[in-house]
Amino acid sequence: MSPTIAAAPLVMRTTGWSDYALLDSGNGRKLERYGPYTVVRPEPQCFWSPRLPAKAWDDADAIFDPSDEDEAGRWRFKGKPIEKFPLSWGEARFHGQFTPFRHLAFFPEQAANWAWQDERVRAFAKASGRQPKILNLFGYTGVASLVCAAAGAAVTHVDASKKSVGFARENAAFADLADKPIRWIVEDARKFVAREVRRGNVYDGIILDPPKFGRGADGEVWRLFEDLTELTANCAQLLSDDAAFLLMNAYAARVSGAAMSGLLAQVLEGRSGVIDWGELSLV
């Protein structure tokens, strides 16, 4: 027995919500709205030409100027530099913040995944009659953790960055979710997962959002292409017998959804189910 890989890719589209909209894109950039602010960020895969006039882009509240290919750079603000500002998605409230790495402390395209996670958590709780246990690895500033907690899950949030976990805890307090059962763990994801396997712990859902490269809490080096296979194999051992999902994202351009589905089919051998694969998109 092994899971079936879907024959065709799935495109999960984020169409925007009250606090986010993709206004335009083209010429390697995208024009977005975050709450009350309009923002221009690089997007190399936008090969086409923009629809809106140049003035709409020039009038943006913040424009990111990249300094290298590793996403670093600096922000130019139309007026006074913008500090943290409130945003929300569903029951999850959180803060946006202009980081040195071209994003705003969360990734709006993940909203399609948040909706999917919310639905899965609620459906599992209803069908099983128990509180789902969700593991969020590389959890960053915690929006997915808040979405799952608001849906009724007990969440374990793991990230190697103490600063990111601190930001996530601030988001939980801001969202009035600080009293929800969320464990905040500052640790290398591989170390944490390996220890959970040894302890015999299991989870009803796992969210994996690994970067292409990173460093652990104690200086461990993470390289996606070298380390992903072992991590996913260990994650497969952490899934409960009636687990609801394992959701994995990878932003490295050289990784295709088809390749990731093949890896998951291998590590999940012995389980039934369907492996959907494809892309996230903003529209």
C-alpha cells in the first residue's frame, strides 16, 4: 500500500482579502496592498508588462530595492518609515513588518494554504471527536500556527530563530490566542523531529515550510537539497494512524511539485491517501 500521486498539478490561488490585494505585476515586480499601504516588491517570474500606469507604481508607500540575488536589499519609503502595522486573516490577527528580505514578515500566497488547513483541522476534530495535534516546522512568525489554533488544534510551533518565535508569540497575544494550546519551540527542526520520533510522539497534521538555506539555533546548517529527504522521512514517522495531512512548501526555484510528490510517495509508503502537488499563486 502506498499513496497515489495525483496525475495533474493543482494550482492553489490566493485571490486576496480585506487586508491584502495583488494590484498589478510585470517587468519583474509586483504591486501589492497590505492593509492601508501599497508596496512594490521584486518578482523575477513576472515576465509580462504591467497593466497600470507607471504613476500607480511610483506612488507606492514602500519600494524594495534588491542588493543581491539572495533577497537582501533595502526599502525606500514615500514618507516616514513604516513600523509594524496590524493585519488579519480570518480569526488570525498579526503584524506586518518591512524586513530586509523583501517580504513583510509573512507570505500572502500562503492564504490558500491557511484556508485549506483551517478546513482540515475543523473536519478532523468533528470526525474524530478529539483535538487535532498539529506540528508547524519552520513556523516563522506563526500565522499558520494561529490559523490552526483558532480552528481548534493544539499546535507545536518550531523555528530555529528566537526572534521569529518571539514575533510569533507577539502575534498570538495580539490575536487574543495566547491562551490557546500552542507550544513555542526555538530549535533546529531536524533535531526536534528526530527527538520526537525517539519519544514516540505523533501528530495529526504536519506543516513543513523549509527555506533553501538556513541556520539552526546552535549554528546548524540547513540545506534543502541535502537535508529534505531525511527530514520528511522522520516526519512520516510522526503522523498518527488517522492523520489529516502533511503539507510541504518549497520556495527554491529548482524544486518542482512533481519532484516533491515523488519524495513524499517514498517516505509515506505503507499509507493510503492521495498526494496532491502543484503551485501556489497570487491572482
